[in-house]
Amino acid sequence: MTAPFYKFGLFNDEVSFIIAFVLGLAFGFVFERGGFGSGRMLAAQFYFTDMRVFKVMFTAIVVAMIGLFYLSWIGFIDLSLIYFGDTFIMPQIVGGLILGVGFVIGGYCPGTSTVAIATGRLDAIVYLLGGAFGIFVFGEVFPYISDFFYSTPMGRITLPELFGIDYGIIVFAVILLAIAGFTAADWGEKFMASKKEGK
Amino acid sequence: MLKIYAALPPRKQIGIIAIILGIVAVFIGNPQDNTTTTVNIKELSMTAGDNVNSVSVQELSNWIIQGKMDYRLVDLRTEADYDEYNIPSSECVSMSSLTKSELMRNEKIILYADDDIVASQAWFILKADGYHSVSILKKGMEAWKNEVVFPSCNCGEHSTAELKQLHDKKAEVAKFFGGALQTDGGTESSVKKNLPKLKAPKKVVLKTNRKKPAREGC
């Protein structure tokens, strides 16, 4: 038996909703406890004063990556069943920039804003309404930008395929990158703290 | 050694574990070797006879005309044959590279070749490899040529309105795919069938023609 279970039809839609609900609760709880429910904490990433969110995110990426790699190695997970979207390089860069700007202005990303609403933050409610409005505008102007939306397509591509190297090497490289990132984040925090004291 | 490790702060301990796992990963290389598999004979034998495993050329032509994009059409013939003529929206995948191709296990896949034999073999390979929704195009390329691009019609004088409608539909479908209705009935072979020339370099187009929005993700 290999995961993911849903796509193998091991449980039906109704059960999958329950599982999604439970997972969502757990995810939201961890998010909240990690400090992701605070707009200040999220904005602090961009000023290098508190890199907690960055560290949590990168830790999650590394844990998931190592987990998927080894679980598929022992044959428990079938990686080919895991869905991920196609790559459209230019539109995704532009989209990422727009999301990043919204992130630093509003202090939330779509996920964290819902977490923050759960603890009753008004700014998060405004943020989510803004997000919904953005979705509406996007939907309305989509016919005019659809050419760009589908430009520079690369299909469903992964880093090992792109570089033509083994998954293992990518796994190792990302781990090194994470450790370098954590070290840099620590250094950035200390630097900003000393700068603050200096003032 | 262990003592030094135990004395480190937890974050560094975790970091060291991560690095060790990363180094091991380099030696493992690719996590999955998809060349051997087990087959659920009971499941296969139960689905093998089902009609859901086949698609008629008429159905397929309707889907293409309607712009339906929720399937992937796979041409199993040689690349030369494929370049000469192929069914619109198809992609050329050879039998040997079938399981290594871009096809995803949760996609609806329709296979065709010149006849049903090759397509059926490919069907079994994909089914055995855990591809869920695999069908074959009934009678393959032959049926496509004879029933869609160059359909014959012996409805003669359009005796009834229904027959006439059918006749017109066939003609229109054939026109859509660059063919024509063969009204000669029995003397089919006397008509020279020139398959429509392909206009675009298909390879480039086909890889990326699935304009579907991401369904999952953050």
C-alpha cells in the first residue's frame, strides 16, 4: 500500500473532507502557536528583525522534503501521484512579486490571514476581504491577461528533471541551503538588534 | 563522539541529522525505481471487459470539437508516422517510454495506435503501473481515418430527416478535421484519400496544450 491514499480511492469524498478538516485544524493551531497569526511577526521577516517565520517555513520544507524522499524510497509514498501545477516562469515571477508586495504591506499571506481571523484580528479580516476583491478583479480581467498567464510554459517540471541530476543531490543541496539560510537569518537578527541598540 | 553530539544545542543536533540524511540521499539518488511492479489481477480482470476502457472515434472527435481538455491523447505509433499525421491534441509517446513519460497517474489517458493490439498492450502496462483512468481509442487510427476524417455515407437520397441530419453532421465533422465525406458508398477505394497536412510543428505545441488551472496548492 502506498500513499497518497485519496487518489487510490481508499476513502471517499466525505471522509476526505473530515480528514482535511482535522488536518486544517492542526495546521492552523501550529500556525497560530508559531506566531504566524501576527501581522507584525510576518512583516518582521522583511526587516530582518525576527526571522521566525522564515525559519519555520524553511524547516517545514526540509522536513517535508526529507520525509517524502525517504518514504518514497522505502516504497510507502508514490511521488508520481502527488499533484503539482505546471510552471509558467514569467507569470509566476510577476505573481510572486505581487504576492510579496501584498504580504509586506498587509502583514499576512492568504493562509495566515485566516489563522489571524480565528483569533479575532480586525486587520486580518480587512486583508481577507482585500484578497477576495483581488480574486474578483483577477477573474474579471482574466480574458485580457490570459495570453500572459499562459506564456513561457515549461510544463510540469521538477528541479531534478530541469538539471538532469538525481533527486538525492537536490535534497542535499536544499538542506545545505536551509542551514546557510538559518545561519544568515541568525546573523541578520543579531545585526538588526545591535543596530537598534546603537540608536 | 556521541558525547560531543549530546552536548550540542538541539537545533544543531537536528541540523547534523539533516545533513547526514542529505548525504545519504545523494547516494540513494532517485528514490523510486519504477521498473518492477505488482499487478492486482482480480481488479484488472474485472475492469478489462468494461466499456469505460474504450472511447469511440465519434466520442473523441466530439470532445476535440468541443475543446474538452480533461484527457491526454497518446499516439503510440512511430515518430515518423506521428509527424506525417496525428489526431489533433495528441502527443507521441513510444511504448518503451510510456511509464517514464509526463503522464500522471490521476489523468484520463486515451491511447491509440494503428489498431487495437498495440493500444491494448500499452493499456495493460499503464494499468499495471497504477494509472487509473486509461482507455483506448476503439480501432485506433484506422477507425479515425475511415469514420471521422473520411467517413463513408450510404444514406443516399436522405430518406428521412434523421438520416440527413446524421449525414450533415458527419460531413461537418470530417470538414473540421480537414477531410471530406465519401458519398460513393461502395466505391470507397477509388477515392484518393489525402490526409490533411499538419500545419504546425506539433512537438512544441503538444507538450503544453493543457491549459488547466492548478487545482491544489497553497
